[in-house]
Amino acid sequence: MNKKAFAGLFLLIVIGAAAFRLIDLGLRPMHHDEANQALKCGALLERGEYRYDKADHHGPSLYYLSLPFARVLEAGTLAALDEKTLRLVPACFGLGAIFLLLLLVPIIGKERVVWSALGLSVSPVMVYFSRFYIQETLLLFFLAGFIAALWRYHLNPSWGWAAAAGMFAGMMYATKETSVIAFGSIAAALLLTRLMTTKAREKKGTRWAHLFVGVACAVFVSLVLFTSFFQNPRGFFDSILSFRIYFVRAGETGFHVHPWSYYLQTLAFSKPGTGPVWSEALILILAVVGIAASFKLRPDKPERLFLIFVSFYAAISTGAYSLIPYKTPWNVLPFYLGFVLLAGNGATALLRASKSRAVRAAFCLLLAAGFLHLAAQARSAALVYPADPRNPYVYAQTSPGFLQLVQRVEDLAAIHPDRKKMFIKVIAGPYETWPLPWYLRRFGRVGYWTSIDEAGRPGAAAVIITDTEQAGRLESLLNSSFQSEYYELRPNVFLVLHVRGDLWDEYLKSRTGKVNER
Amino acid sequence: MKKTVVFLLGISAFAGILAFARPTPAQEQGKEELKLLLPKPMFIGTPRNINSPNLEKITGKPRGAIFVPAGTKLVSLNKPVTASDMQPVIGEVGFVTDGEKAGEDGYFVEFGPGKQHVQVDLKASQPLQAILVWHYHSQARVYRDVVVQVSDDKDFVSGVTTIFNNDHDNSSGLGIGKDKEYIETFEGKLFDPRGTKARFVRLWSNGNTSNDMNHYVEVEVYATPAK
């Protein structure tokens, strides 16, 4: 493949990937995890406050890396932030991960990079979570950078690549605690690769000074972020202590426990309810071909070592993630990167398998059809079924119907004398409270309680939002002068909005000019 | 003291006699229990018990027996159905009265977004005793602006009786309803037409808490023969 063809194809892939990742980012209601992260980001943006919490919320990189986006888009406060601004962060890092594949050109060649980039750009799971304001896409980006820098160092040992690998590793650690699974998988894959290729070991020795630079960069980057730029020295130690918490959580029973086959099954074939069939089987099959092709490459081929390493990495990390009972669909990304790279090798191997132009053209057409099908699914996942349970990547997602509650509260505030300072009581358990704090961030007087006992009588509250358990306990405090309505927070989870009678009557008048009586 | 005891005993005896004398629903003259064939429940756990003045009471217990005049029978089975959206997104209009009440996929009809209605033609005007509706019960949902009307006029221009209306903000424009919102379950929602004589039953809805679409698994209309 010549330079011009490569540049043209890569540009087309990037344009397509950008379209999937950037169009209509505000379409999906905020997931409760996104809302949580958004408020942490808002506190950092508004007040410069960030302290690493070893029990929850993961690493600090997402919040710090959101700041430039917020400032460029002139969102200086939590209230000024919106879904599009926040989701632009993972979207850009998702796009960035594709650019990072360019670092692999000297290692595996242009053709494999093009196919891998195509896979990364149209994979439905990659697209869907590139539009999700959580840490996973950032982890994917830094992981891609770490692997690329590591192998560029292997090709050409230098201070620069050692430092780059260290920086990427440090950012991985500062992004999410699960980075240790990737580190462990990479270490095991490197070990297995070296065991298989003794010649390589003889050729290149370890340069301890470079190793020191890499480790120092990793520690420095993570130290800076976990300590909130040295304002909270405990943060770094807490990041180490957090492993005990996450280790316990990984084995806990509950909503997030799924069978070992959950990830592979979801990727291979899903058909939730009456929805369409979802499948990334093309990437999985090409990856299997890619693994076989890697081991069949002649030992003198420079790409062989890297592709064998990626094969081991993909197998080990998939096994590790699958064995952990606690599973969420976004955890697919770090190990699926290996599959995407191997699929690039698989596609290349298939096209090189025959010398006949006709056969190669037929393979090319088949692959193009397969990738088009992936692109169509990516579009459906991101734009047609972004919050629909018939999409396998929709997980504990806030229902679109929840936005009707937000709209109702906004409409009520518009006619309330105190406007956005209207007193709102939210009485709900923690799992039923989010993402309300995000959607009510522009209201000045919102109180949060977990039970009626703590919240007391309605008092001056014009609006009370409760979960169904607290709604059932409200009767002794609430009288029929409150109008109550159900709203779906998530499938099978309701919130109840209670509106004080006088405000409700005013609201009806504002809608129709007069209250229509039957 | 003695007089007080005698007085209290007298009151208690009188109350006891009254209590025994008051007929239980099953004993109400000429009434019998409506035998219903319910589909299997599709979800458990939600909703929790709710006892709010403004929402349908949820006790977590079965609905209990429904008593109707003797001779009441199902009159809607396989009767013609029309809809405001005659090209459903999923399923067929005929699903509404086909007698299949299962909550699984393949048993419900999905109509377009916003305000929609279905209308059952019972083929004869007769005293309606019970209307049971299953919108969708594989997931806990609340359907918006549920309005149930009956009439002898197929166009619902004249002689319209509204049996139920929970459109509390008049967003469907059929008038403000004072009935309460309710969560769909496998038991279906029972509407009491109180013997209103009608040939046509029209049911409105305006999306639901999950999405903007309108669904029906089944509508059952029970009536006594017209005299």
C-alpha cells in the first residue's frame, strides 16, 4: 500500500469514526454513572476541588482532562456544563485511539493498521462507549498508547519511547483501577512471547536506565493526578489501598454479576427482546484468523513478535475479565482492543492468502460488506437505540421517559414565584437518586434525603420527588392536595413526582388558560 | 357501672347482628364471581407497595374476586377492532381481542407515538359490567392519559360515557381526569362501566413511562345480554 492510498483511507476512516462519535452527543439521557462523574467534574471546574475517593468514582484523569474541553467551550460552572461538552471528552479520546494506531505502522505495516483502524472506528461497542462520560474510553486510549510506545521502544530503544510508555502507563493507572488487569495481562503476554521467541531475547537486552525512566514517568504522572497536584498527598496511597475495596467488589453478588461468557456472548450474538440482532462476530472471527496467522508468520518477520504478544494479551485479558463475576458492558473495551488489532491482521492475512486477483477482490468485497454491517449497527447503537433496552450495550440506563420528569419540574419552576429557587425535596435511596443531581443542578434549593423520617413534613416544598418506597410512606404526611405522577427512572424503577396543589392548579392554568373540569 | 356494661353489651350485640346481616359481595343478590383467566406474571419485585392518596393503591396482594350480575359473559373475544393507527409498528390490530394475554413478545400490538386509541365493536348494544385491559405487562409501566369511553355511536360524537380518565393535566385534550395513575401488571386493569349500555368501547392512551408508544396485549369486555 503506497503512502497516498494509506493516507486517503485513514482519513476516510477518521471522518467516519468522528461522525459516529460526535453527532448528537446529547441524545441519550445521562446514565447515573455519567451524572456522578459530571458532578465531580463540576466541583473541580467551579471550585478546584478534587480528592481521590478510594471507594468509588475511579481515577482522576477524566475530571482533569475534561477541564480544557469545558474552558474551550466556555462552560465555567457546573450549571453551564452540558451533556455534549462532557461527552466530547470520551468521544475525542475514542477518536484519538484510532490516531494512536499510526504508531504501529512501523511495527505491523500500513495494511494491518488500516483494517484495525476500520474495526475500531465502526465497532458498535467502541462507538457506543466513546459517547459515554465514564473512564473506559480514556483507559482504551492510554492502553493503546502504552502498547504502541512499548513496542516502538522494542524496535528502537530510546529515552523518548521509554518516557512515553511510562506516561501512558501512569495515565492508565490514573484513569481506572482496573488498569492493573491490563498491566498484568501485558506482563504475562510479554513473558509468554519471550519464552516463545528466545532469539529476540538474545538480541535485545533490558536497559535498566530506560526502565527507570519509564517507571519514574508512570509514578510521577499518577502521583500528580492522584494527589490533586500535590494538594492531597494521601490520594496516591489511597489509590493503592483502593485495590482491596475493588477486589472485594469484584467478587460480590448482586446486579452486576454475570456468567463468564457474558462478554463474548454479547459481542458474538445478542437479540434482547423484540430488537434487532447485534453481532460483532466479524471482528471475533477475523481475530481468530489473525491469531492463527500470527503464529504462522515466518520467524524473521518483524511483525510476528508483536502479533503473538497481542494474541496472548487478548486471550489473557479476556480470560481475566470473564472470570471476574462483576461485569459491566463497558469493561469490554480494554480487552477488545486486542481483538480489533488481531482482526486487522486476520483481514490482511485473508487478502494475502490468494494470489488470484479475483479471489482477493471477492474477499475485499465480503470484508467491506461485513464492516458496513458493523457501521450500521454502530449507528443504531449510538443514534437509534441509545437508551433502549433492546440495545445490548444499554445497561442500567436512565429511561428517556425520565426527561419528562425533568421537563415537568422545569415547567413548574417557570410559573413558581421563586423560579429556579423553588424548594424541591428529593427523598429516595442512592440508586434512585441519580442522575437527579445532574438534572437539577441549575436549581438553587434542592434537598436530598434517603427517607421520609429524615426529610420530615413537606413544609415549604413545592415539589417532592420520591422513590416508590418513600411514596408509599408519604401518605401520613401528604394530603390529596398534592398531585402525584409516575416517571420511569430505569426499566422497572419508578420515581414519583408530587406537586403541591396550588402550584399544580397554576400550572394547569398556564397550559390551558383555565382549568378544564369534566 | 352495671348499666354501662349492659349498654356496651347491647351495642356490641347490635353491631354483631348488623355485621352478620350485611351481605358479603358474594352474597349480593343476583351477583356472581367473574371468572378470569390471567396470564403468568412477567416481573416481580416492582412495584413496591404504594398507599398514596394520589396514586392507585398497590398492596402487593392479588386483586381479589370481582362480582358481576349473573349471566355476565365475555363479549369482546375476536370482535372487530379499529385503531387511530391502523398500521401498527409491531403486531396486528386484531391482537387486541384475540384472547391471548401472555406478556411475552409476539402477543402485543404497538401503535405509534403520542395520543392513540383502539375501538372495539361489540356488534350489539348491551349493559357492560367489566372492562379489563392489559396494555403491556412484561415490564412495570404506567400508560399516560388512559381514557376509557363507551358509546352506541361508532364516531363517539354523541352519547359518550367516560368510564375512566387519568389524564390529570389534560394533555390529551379529552378533559381533566381525576382517576389515578396505575402500574401495569399481569392482572390487567379493571374498569367498572356500572352497567352502562353501549356497543362500542374506545380506549385512549398517550405513550407510557418507558417510551412514547402505545401498546395493547388484550382488551376484555364483559356484559350481560341486552333485554
